[in-house]
Amino acid sequence: MLLSPEVLTILILNAIFAIFAITAFVISVKIYLYWDANSTSQAQYSLEKQGYLGAVIIKYIFITKAVLFLFFIFTLDKISNVITGAMCAAGVVDATSTGVYVIALKILNIYLFALWLKLHSQDIADKTAPYTKMKFGFFIALFSLLMLEIFLETLMFNSIEIEKMVSCCGSIYSSSSTSAISLLFQIDTAVLLLLFYGNYLLIVLLYFFKNRYIFSILNLLFLPVSLIALILFFGTYIYELPSHHCPFCFLQSDYYYVGYMIYALLFLGTFSGLSVVFVKEREITYKTSLLFNSLYVILLSLYVVVYYVRNGVFL
């Protein structure tokens, strides 16, 4: 196992998360099985106190895990310096059989954890706490995903071999790659941009019509479409290299860490759009989604415009 200070920090925090999560899981099962909002018994009073404790624990885990995701990416980037052939986090992810699954599961969990927090905020805002049983039932399902993430993450770091040659991001994210990512390069650029901007314009249109279900679906579709467009098209303008498609390198200082802003805008925009179907519909939720999705589109588009103004050609 590669035991750098950053990796040790993640593993120690994961152990702490696991202990707290098990405690919250036990509380959640009890509340899901025995909660009765109309009861005035001693058992119900005890469940209410335990529910408060469980909610605090879950909030601590979820909020910290969201911040730790950025630290996880930073760690992958940091340890790429000691792995033969790796130039950035992409090489580290490719160095193990579980790397891709860990990244995918972490992204899924961030969205689900954020939905739990949204549901919790709606629950405590109402004096009748109508979502108490639902949110703890939701956590019972999330508990399995959280523990799976911790297990796979530990397995990933444990299986990293420093001496083993790995692929660099240039070979991983290219049309000549043997991985599934190479299939994306068969998408025509015009079609990709039509999907990207068309999806965004539909989100803008649905903002005015306020159809929560279609608005949510469009945001769900916008997430993969935006990531693919970022890798295949917009990323090359950030690097100013037509052959560089890595989704990790612009997280580095060479590119002023702009990747963190790009991914944060995409998350905030799509999550807000998705959440309108799960919680009480509010105008601010629609506006938040439209704002951050728009900032994401504008930021990426500016890279293309600035490059064209400077050079007079497109890549």
C-alpha cells in the first residue's frame, strides 16, 4: 500500500466515518421500524432524541465526505508523482482495477448524500417533521453505498504498485485507447455540441414552464453530456492542445485549478435541477440550477471564444 500522508489521512477518516455510520445505521433502522409521530409514549420520545443524534452524525459524514472528495482528487494528483508513467490523477485511477469504480461511486454518493441533506432541511423546517421516517429509510440504503465506497477506496490504495508502469492521461483519453473511453471519440463534434447547447437551452426553456419532472430529467441528462463535451471538446481549449483530453490535468496549478470551479458549477447546477423532483418545489431551486448551469456553459464557451480571438482559428 502507498502510505503517503494524504492517503493515511483518507484511510483514518474513512475508519472514523465507518464507526459513526454504523451507529447512525442502527438508529435509522430503529426509527424506520418504530417511528410514530402521533405517539406520546416514552419509546417515541427516546426515538426522537436518538433521531436528533443520528441526523447530526449523518450530516457530519455527508458534509465532510463532500469536502473530502476534493481532497481525494488532490491526493491522486499528488501521488501520481511517484507512480511510473502517471502524469496526473488519471494514471493513478488507471493503475488499479477499482479506480474507475471508486470515482463513479464517489460522484453518485455525493449526489445522493446531498439529496439526503436537502430532505433533512425540509424535514426540520416543518414542525410536524413529515420526512423523518423517509430520510432515515433513505440513509439505510445510502449506508450500503457508503461502506462499499470505503471498502473499494481502501482496496484501491492497497493495490497501487509504485514500480508498475501505468498509462499516462494522453494515452488513456485518446481515440487509440483500448478502454471504453475511446468509443466517445467516434462522436461527431457538431453532434456533441448540438446535444450540449440544445440540452442547456431546453433547461432554460423549462425554467419558465416549471415542469419539475422534465426539468429534473434534463439536468440528469446534462451531467453526462457536459462531462463528455468537456473531455472531447472544451478541455482541448483549456489546454490549447487538440490532442489533450484529460479531465484531471486542469485541476493542477498550471491551469490555475480551474477544474475545481468547473466541476463545482456543474454539480451545483445539476444537483439543484435534480432536487426539484425530490423536495418541495421552490423558485429559488430553479434559479440556482439555471444560474450555475449557465455559469458552467459560459465559462467553457469563453475558453473557445478567447482562443479564437487570439489565434483566429478553432482547434
